[in-house]
Amino acid sequence: MNYFEAVNDLPCFELETDLYSLISNNILYWPGNRQICINATEENSDNFLEGTGSLYFDWDKKTVAKDENGNEKIFVPEREPKLEENDFKYLCTQFQGTEFETVYNSLQANYKIGRVRLMLMKPKTCLSWHIDSSKRLHYPIKTQKGCFININGETKEMPQYKWCLADTTVEHTAVNASKEDRIHLVVSVLG
């Protein structure tokens, strides 16, 4: 496969129990964009939402207006403050003392990383066709048949509890064609 590479130098844990414990104890929640960031900037180390969504655009402030030809267009302002992947260097306090901390420390020891996010895809959904600024490590925490990533025409169903490096610097999408939620830990790999 050209765009996917198995990774064997990171620990594999059953993270679903810790995640659901944090959610059921009201320490975490899934926001509207269905992302939770496990790391943050120094000044916001307790904000697990700071690193969610786009670092460049503020989709919550999008507007729809007509252009000069009367066609509807979506306008999305830039995000303020402007942040970069390498600004996310601190484990969010909510994850301290959990298996996520062990995984995060291993990631930092083995890779130069940016944001580390939990991404939830609801059943029968997909992402837009897009390009990321860096490769991504994926660790499926909850997955099943019908969940896959397509990168430039190459499709892969990632097995649960196995790390995979995906070259998402080319056009790709993720699909959850199953009838259950899909949750991946997704790591921006820098450099």
C-alpha cells in the first residue's frame, strides 16, 4: 500500500474504557464537531476543545451570502488566535493519570507530534475530500466493518488497537458506513 504503513513502536491499549469513564463522570464530552484534543497549549492545558476542528478557519462563524452573480457562497473567517500544530505540547489535565497519558508520553518519545485528537464519526457519515498539512497516526479505539479511509483512491479498513501511519497530505476522506460510532485517536506527525 502506498499511503498506509503499520507502526509497531507504540504501545497498544484498550482506551475505550478510560474514554467512557471520563465521559460518564462529566470530565469530558463530545462537542458538536465530535473531536476531543488530549493536548493543548501551555496557557490552556485544561481546555480539551482548544485543538479541535481547523487551526486555520473558524467554521462556527461561517456565513452564507450571495456573491456578485447571485450564487450562494460560504464564507469562513480565519481562526483567532492563530495556532500551529507545534503549539500543542501539554497533556490536558483531564487525561493525567489515565492510559492516555502513557500513550501520549510514548508518542512524544518516538515522534515529533502536534495535536492528538479523539475523533468520533457517527454511523452513515463521511468527511469531505480534503488534504492535511502533515501525515497522521491513527489508532482505532472503536471500529467495525464498514469503517475505512480512502487516500487518493487507496482504501484501508484499519484494525482496532493497531497503529497506522497514513499519508494524509494528499486528497483523502474517512467513511463510517456502519451502524455504530467509530472512534480513532489521530495524531499529527510533524517534520
